[in-house]
Amino acid sequence: MKNKKITALMLSAAMAVTAVLSGCGGGGNTTDNSSNNGSSATTTTTAAAATTAANTDAAPAAPAETKEQPTETLSADALTYASGTTLRTACGYNSDKTGMSFTADLAGEGITLADGKTYNSGDLKPTWQEIEKLLDIKIEDKYQGNSAANEYKYWDAQLDQIDMLSGTATLLSENGQQGKLVNLAEHLNEMPNFKAYLEANPIVRLSITGAAAGPNAGAIYFSPYFDGVNDIERMPLMRTDWVEKLLNGEGEFTAEKSNSTAAPVYTPFMPTSGSIDVDVVKADGSAVETIKKDYDAYGNIVDKMNAAGSMDGVAAVNMLREYIDKTYNGYYGTNRADLFIGQNAAWDVDELVALLRCVVANPQTLNGTDSVQGLHTREDNNNQRRVDMFRFAGTLFGIRGMESRLDYLYVDTDGNLRDARNETATYEALSKMHDMATEGLISQAFINAEEVKTEKYLADDSGFMHYDYNQTQTAYNATVLDNAAGEKYMAVMVPVSRWNDGEEKYMRFTESWRSVKTDGWAISVAGIAGNTDKLNACLKLIDYAFSPDGQVLMSYGPDAFVKHDDAGNVVTFDFNGKQWPVISDKSYEDLWALQNGNYTNYARYYIGSTLSFVKSQAFEYQCTHEVGKEGAGYISKAVALGTIKHPELAIASNSWYTSVPTVLPQEVAETNAINELTALSASGQFGSGKDQMNLFVDIIAKGFTGESGSDAASTADKVSKSVADGGWGGTTYLARRNEAWKRLLTFYKSING
């Protein structure tokens, strides 16, 4: 198999940066990849992989504790089993399309892919046919097409019917504690590739340890899943050409027609007087410089607009132009849009509100109609996407816990866990988002999701901005926007906000940082039922997936989906200082023909890769539109130069920067106590699934209302106290989580010195 030729190309450390330049993922649209590094490969560039953004080599460094991983796949000799051992698997991502086998709606009457094979409904996808061949096993696909949580719940009462299954990290750890799932830690010596991965990346143990005390201390009940690691995940995205139309140029802005701004509701978050210093990356990306927001020179823009009341859209634009010129002392010149969209952007939430007022009041200039939607989500009537609005609120208003790896938790400066749901500042931020909604700066479909079903803001040229994954969303530049005419939808810089990392300061910080994802695969104790062949085959599959060869297969698919030169060598390109495989020309064509450039859907639906295990972003990067590379390249440079802070995949010296683990080693009694707090659960008031409800989302859309619709909880302080101590159980929940967190820290120190 030619994948052997790829082995030498593999990343030397699996935790090494997988590049800010592509960020994707999430639900039906997500992303990943993996690759290698070697002298035997021919390094070339192709149309699919040619343009390396200027900032590609500027991604953040890997954590200090990262060690070298083997560059050759290790042999798991101890894992022997009968030829053709059958594994009954209930593994996939989140729908019947993202399982191991083709569905009828994907395969039709037969679909021919880049490997030249024709696949029919019910056939295993290429990646899993390759696994069958490589490992000499037989896969019986029993996946029901559910989300990870629901897939596990479906099989929970019949675990004897399957050998491997998907689940959420939390569910798998909880049920592993109850003896239902195999403890992988007991088999690490038989799994050399998985063991090497964990040894190279000890911080991963912090996120997958299912027990930290007692006889099972160090237990691992699931194989971790990485959709990229140690880079930014979600980004603010804007129609940057609209910002340029409004803000750039000499003289005053003029328009034949505009609307009026709404009566102001939102009030300033940033200072109204004095000044603050902000570190930005220079416009040319060469270094960091400090610029001043001088509020005494003009005043806070929201304060000024509010004093003027409802005004003509043209007047609003000219007020914002004057504010930028005076507040930044001419720093942006006539390219005022760079405050928001440049490498040297320095925007904050108040400036964004002012811009949104201008955008919503000037649709005639922007899209030639009488209506533009300001902030929106990818699907405003889908709770799985609507939750991105409160995630963005955290970034805008300096609130931790809104993009946590586990519920709404974060680590404070004293090393204790805190819960955003218990804190007044959270609800104050959500209330300010509701003020924006009241002004019409958030889409009508988000506010009235039950009535308005619009999901096509980008496609129909009516949406300005949302917070999402870069690769899938900037693909619109190829499918619906006219870049030749200047239309661009791209990532913009993370905003400046007021954060308190032990010292209140104005800086950029993102909590949207890739680590162990919340899904994983596990082995059913009842399923293997003492059958050593089945157990070893399951372990072998997991071990292979963490090997250099396996990481390529689980990202790119089989060798036929990778480009080769005439001599049969793998063609590579330089990405983030490493040589990575280039996807084949046919695979690149299929990506656009079948999924309009959406890398993740193509990989999951058709190749069967990117369903779990370790993936980098190299494949995705090749599939990212040039506009997507441009904007995310700015962010990459800012991260590399330290002007965007983020959680660390380590026990940070300032614990506020420590990334919360994806799971905590809860004991059964603690888990039971947490599960009794139904209001705090995903099925209660804080769900992120498609058809679930989320209090944070509801507050943004509707404001503070009680269950009856009355003003039962009229203030942020009342709501936070109700959640913490008013019967919701927030204080009890946090105490149980902190008990497990402290045990985990003790265990972590015991294995890492």
C-alpha cells in the first residue's frame, strides 16, 4: 500500500500546531486532516494547494511538554486475533450520512469516486474498506445515524449487541466508571502507537482520564477525537466589501437613499472618556505595535450616536468615520475599514454596534435592497447553530465559560473551576446582546426562530456577519459571491474586550481553542463478552488510528485520494513548516462537485474519514478558498505574535489560561448528583442540540422573561442567583465538578512530576 510512502511525511508531534488558517468543524459542517514529512516524497504545488498564505509559518508553537512521536507506524504484535474477526460497530458523527457506510441518498444508483471504484448504498466508505483490508477484519455497521449522545443512549440497554460505539466523552466516562466500557489504560502496552501519542502529549491525559483515584486511577474509557488541535476554532466573519463601501475614501459618505437607524437601546460597554492602549499587528504583518483609543478626542461612538437618537443612515456612517479619524488620530487614514477588517484591526463591541447600525441603515448601498440583516447564525432556526450567538457574546464582552470544552466551566486565577451560568456578568452580557436584538442589529430569523425560517443570508446577499468556522463559510466566495466584483466574506480579527485574568485589562482573547473534542469511540464490555479476538481487533483499530499511517488514512482517506507523481511518490506541499500530502486532482474536483467546497461534508459523506481520532488541518487548508486563507492568515499572525491570547493545553502558570478538560473523572455518586440537576442539563435549560432549548439563546432573542412570559427574572443578578442557589442547583453542580477537578490535578501531577 502506498500509504507506507506517506509515513515518513507524518508530523513529528501530533500535538504540533495544525494551523489557524483553516478552522472549520461543527455539526453538519465540520473539518479535519492529517499528514507526513519525508525525503522520499516529491514536493510540488498544485492548483488545489498552491497558494500558501504569507502567514502560514506564523502559527503558534506547540505546548512545551510536546515530545517527539515516532515517524514510523509501530507494530502492535501483541494484538493477535483470528483472520476476518467481525466487529459490530455503532460509530459515526452525527447523522446517517456521516457513518461508515453509504446511504441511498448519497450513493444513489452507484457513485464513482477518486479511487475509480463505484460504491452503492450499504457499502462501507473507502476509509473503512481500507481498514478492513489493512487489519484483516470485517466491519458490521450498526450505526443508527444519531448524534454521539443519542447513539450511546440508543445502545445503552443492549450493549451486548455491539463491540464499538460512539458517545459523548462525558457519557463514555460515566458509563466506563460503571464497568460498561473497556478501560484502554489497561492495554496501553499492547497499543504502541496510542501509547506513544499519549507519552508525546501528556496533557491529553488531562482530558480523557475517567478516574483519578482508587483502583482505576488513570482509566481511559474512550479514544480521544481531535478536529485539529492547539489552534483557533471559530472566528468572526464579515462581508468586508460592505465595510469598505461604508468607511473608506476621502470626504463624506453619500448615498441616494438610506434608512434610519432604530431608536437606540444598547449602551456603551467600553470607556466613554480617557484612553486605552491596544497592541495590534502592523498592517504589513511584520511586528506588533501599540495604538491608542483616545476617547477624549471624540467620545465613545455609541454614546455619541445615542445622544443623537434615531438618525439617517448616511449621517450614522459619517459619524462613525469621524470617530475613527479622531479616536485613532488618523492611524487608519482613508482605509478606515481596516479598524475592523485589517491585519491591524483594533475593533471592540461598541465600535461593532456602531458599524451594525450603519450596515442595517444602508442596505441600498450594500445590496441594492431595503433590508440587510446584521448579526446572524448559520441557521437561525437551528439551536445547534443559534448557540454560536452566545459564544460570540463571550468574546465580545470578556466572559469566560461560553466556549468551554465542558459545559460552561473555566478555571479561575486561584485554580478553581467556575461556571458561567452562575455569574451575573454572563447575564449582563446576554442582556446587552438583547439590546442589540431590540435595535434590529440581530437577524429577525434569530429573534423569531419559530416563525422565520431563513437560513440563506449569505447565499441571497442579505447577511453581514456571523461567528463560525472559516473553511465551510468562506466557501461562499466560490459559490455565491463575485470576488472579481469585490464581494468578499472573510474572517476578521478577534475583538478587543475587557478581560480579567487576575488583572483587568483590555486585550484580545479567544476561548474558541481546539482540544480534545466532546465525542469519542469506546469498546463495549458486554459486546466483546470475553472474546479476545474481538477485544484485540478493537484495540488494534484504535491503535492504528493513532499511528502515523493511520492518522493519514483517517484524514485523507486511502492512498488513491492522495496525489502521486509519475514515479508513484506522494506529492506534498509546505504547510506550517512541514511537508503535507496534496489531495488528488479528482478528489479536489469531487469536493466541489459533490459538496460545493465543503471539505468536512465531502470527507465524512463520501470518503468516510474525519469521523474520529486524530486529524490536522492540512487537507482542509488545501480546500479553503483564497479569501478564507487571507482573513484567517491575519488571525494566525496575531496569535503567533501574541496579540490574541487563548487557553493553553497545559497547566498554565496563570491558571486562568488553563484549558478545561473535555471530561472530568467524576465518581458515580458525583455523577448521580449532577444528573439530578435536570435544569442544568442539555435536555433542560442549557442544550446545544438542534431541537433543544438554551436559556442563553432565549435571553438574547427575548430578554429576561419567566416561564409564563412575565418579567419574573428582570435582572441579571436575579437570574444568576436563581441558577446558582434558587433551585437550579448551580452551586451544587460546581462543587461536584471541583471535587473531580482537584483529584484530576493531583493525578496529573503524579504522572508528570
